[in-house]
Amino acid sequence: MRESVHHVEHVMGTVFSFDIRSPRTPEITVALAQAVAWLHRVDRVFSTYRADSQVSRLARGEIVLGECDPEVAEVLAMCEETERDTGGAFSAAPAGRLDPSGLVKGWAIERASTILHDAGARDHCVNGGGDVQARGEAAPGEPWRIGLADPADPGALVAVVAGTDLAVATSGTAERGHHIVDPRTGRPAAALASLTLVGRHLTEVDALATAAFVMGGAARDWASARPGVEAFAIGCDRTRWWTPGFERLALLPTG
């Protein structure tokens, strides 16, 4: 049986868990510390809840983009690209104020995963508030299995995602109600209870899950036409739908 390394970190207003299934080495121990430090740095730079973060200061006009860390320009450029790709369903200023949070968490998790992978942790899973980047296998010949919570009963599962080298992101109402704003209307998106996207890179699927949730019913055709991602959604009326490749990616509905 593989030795497992587990670590839990409270940062960015949520809980991050690291589950490393590769043999523990000094390099992996160092990389785990670097990945945790990276998440805290992202919080210091991008948090909209910290008045002293670079994003908060940029939003208030106290500094300009050129005075920020290079990652701020990198993230905002990705936000602009996602806004174009989604016809405005995603925005770095969804309520009229700079807030790239819809992309930042997935990007931060994927970067933390890369730090681990590059240090030799080929088999690991990083979970940040339910958004997951998994690499390699959970055990020899065994995929990672990631449960999708029921938005009406977070203790129950509505589906299980099974696979290797995959990213899973969910947007929904379970924890904070209808808090995701449609930047095209300025009003909360209210057609869906939850929407999960599965792909390869969490930076992409986290931002696109936010956009697809905003799209509501239109997200089904949009996600079906989007290469490299599959979707599973639950409407506010408890109806469920998924994209054609859902079952091929071993997304297994349980109810």
C-alpha cells in the first residue's frame, strides 16, 4: 500500500486539503510547504476581503496594474479571455467592482498541484472548498473518485466522478444561496441549483463553471459544444441534465 501524506490548510476563506499518494521524499515535503505558502500568498494578493490586498487596492485606485505582482496581470488577462469565450457570462467585475475570485481559486489550486507534481508527487489530489485538481492515480490501477454534493442536502451525493488527471469544479447555491451574479444583468443567477464541470485543468473549469451556472439552461448546449469539458447540472426544480460525454468520463449518477 502506498504511503499517504495528508495536510489540511485554512486559507482564502475555505479549507484546502492535500492528499499525496506518491512515496514521501524530502523533495515532496518541501514542495508541500511551498504549495501551502503559495496559497497564502494568493490570498494576500487577490483577496477581496482584505483591505490591504493588491486587488482591493487596485479596485480603489490606490495602485495601478503595473505596481502589482505580475500574477495580477496574468489573472486579469485570463479573465478577459474567459469573458470573451463565454459571451460575457463571466467577468472579473461581476457586480461592477474588480473581483477575479471566479478564476483565482481554481488557478491557485492548479498551480499548487503543479508544484507538487514537479517535485515528484505524481499521484495527488488538491481540494479547495470542493474544487479539485487530481493527478495520477489514487492507488495503483485505481482512479480518483470525487463525490458531487447534493445542493439540497450537502451530506448526500448526487454523482461520483472517477478518473485520473482530472479537474472538477462546482458552482451553486448550497453554501451561500444565490450569490453568483450574472454580469450581463447585474442580478443573481437563479436558474440552477448547481453545475459541475469536469476537464483537465482547474484554472479553466473553475472559471467556466461560474459562467455556465450563470447561463442556466443555455449551459447545456454551450458545454456540449465546448471541447475538453463535460457538465452535470441540477435545476432549482431538482431536474438533472448532463452533456453527452458525461458517462464516457465515468461520471456516475447515484440518484
